[in-house]
Amino acid sequence: MRDIFQDLNRDAPRDPMEAARRNMRPKLPRRFYRAAGTSPGAEGHRVLLDGRPARTPARHVLAAPTPALAEALAAEWDAQGEEIDPAAMPLTRLANAIIDAVAPAPAPVRAEIARYLASDLLCYRAEQPERLVERQGAQWDPVLAWAREALGARFVLGAGVTHVAQPPQALEAAARAIPADPWRLGAAHVMTTLTGSALLALAVLQGRLTGEEAWGAAHVDEDWNLELWGRDELALSRRAHRFAEMQAAATVVRLTATA
């Protein structure tokens, strides 16, 4: 089976103007299968394309740890039209990354999430205006309270962008909540990098927040600026793309809860 998630621009021309034009309009591979399905196998619950196992860019079998997650992946494949658009398949892209990169080497992924804890978004507060300060508190304080009560991690707040050293005990306690399972670990990493907050990611993993709630909490400042200065359509387009990735990560968390 062809690897349709390989670099679509591997045959890009050397002329920079022509390369730029191609990059603006990437040639998408045509759909080569009629239907997607799932089947249990040695690797887990496999995604099948016309009865044959789909594969990741590294040629691993695309298989999920639960039937529900495999069905969600298959639904993404079934939703494709005449062409296959990887940009419209955030759950499959995340699954590929987990299978190919996170599962073989989880330690660096865990370490990066832990680094975010040391400078977590929720610990850096605006000093003014008052309404923004209030919004941050309303969205972020309950998560910090949850971290104290559920994780035993008491974080220190700072104003502005000046670095605040967090108590080692808080960092160690929160880091213990970083999952070992590669699927949930990969989802946590995506949510952490998208939001700038490992605490928000951990809150989703442990059912304290939904993915949508964590997304909203992470964008308090951005939403404030939108209200103040107006909409930026390009920025909103990029935000929509990131939100799709956040939804994919939250889906992995939700559908692996009983794995």
C-alpha cells in the first residue's frame, strides 16, 4: 500500500518561484480505496483500507489500543473525498506520530512536558487591566486549586513575564501525573505545546477539564486582544487548525480512558 503521508513535495523543482507555487497548491494523492474499516490484530485494533492494514509514514501498522479509537481513525479515512488531504486528518496525524515517534522513545516526550511545568502558562498573570486579571483568575485559579488538591502540587504565581522558580516538590508531584502510556503521553504532549500549559493537559487527562475547556482557558489573553483590537482572519485560520489538533488529542484521551 502506498504511504500517502510521505512528503508531498519530494519532487519539488529547483526553481524557487515554481517551488513556491507548488507549495501554495500541494498536489494531493488520489483516494485509492473504497472503504475504511477496523479489525483486531497483533498490533492492536487496526485500521483497514479495503481490507488491508493502513500504515504510518515509518511503515508501522496503523493500529489503536481501543476499538473506539480505531473506528474514529477509520472514520477520518472514510471522510476523504476524491483526494486524500492529510491536513484534514488530525487524528491520523497524531496516531502516526505516537506510533512512529512517541512509543519508541517516550522519555524525551515526558521530559519536555515536565519542562513546561517549570514555566506553566497558568502561573504568569497580567497586572492590568483589571478585567483581564479577573478573567485569568476565573479560568486558571480552579485548575491550580485542582493541582494542589488532586496532585499535591502547589505552584507559585508571578506577574508579567519575569521567571518564577517553582518549588521542586510541586514540579515532582505534577510530573508524576504525566502518563506512561504512549497514546496518552502523545496526546498530553500535543495539548501541552498547543496551550503552553502542562497543567491544562494533565487536567484533561484526569477528567478535570474537557479539551474545549482547556482550549478556552489557554486563550484568555488572545480572546481579550481579539475583543480589544478586532478579528485577524489569518490568525483565526491558524487557530482553527490548532484547535483541530487539540480536538484530536482530546479524542485520544477520551477513547483510551479504559485501555
